[in-house]
Amino acid sequence: MLELRPNCELCDRDLPPHSDEARICSYECTYCAECVDTVLRNVCPTCGGGFAPRPMRPLKAWRPELNLGLANHPASTKRRHSKFTSDEIESHVSQIEHLAPKDR
């Protein structure tokens, strides 16, 4: 199950579970759409993969017998921040941004 991290790991913008601005890589690194488009240029600074819109967890259990939904599986409250400097991110991104995510 996705962790649903609460913030952009670069600019620290709030990304609540219902945000359509949240983007994740396959390792769940979480960034806002603006950072992905302008700073990261669709390159995860950690793994080098691309990003996709983060799915939204339903608010309620539409099948109560399964105990699903945000009420039963809340989003994380642990804020995370990229460990890389701006210069390290720029160097990493510029080396591989020309490759399609499927070719990285």
C-alpha cells in the first residue's frame, strides 16, 4: 500500500492525500508537479526514474467488509526531504534527462 507522503521532498509544499499535484516515482519519492516539471524535469533525484501522478486513496471503505479507504489506512504524517543539494540534483538530472524513463 502506498505511504502517501504529506509533502514535496524538494520545496516542502503540502501534498495531502487528495492532492492532484502529487507525483511519485516507483520508490514512492514524492514531489509536487511544479518541482517535477521545472526543477527535476521528470528525473527522480534518488533513483533516476520518471514520475507519475500519485493515486488517490478513497476517503471511505466502499466495500466495508474489506476495511479499505483513508479512514482505515491513513496517509503518512512523516515529512521527508531530499538529501541531495541543488547542485547534485542538477548534475544528476542533466546527465540523464535526455533518456526516456523506460530507457534509464
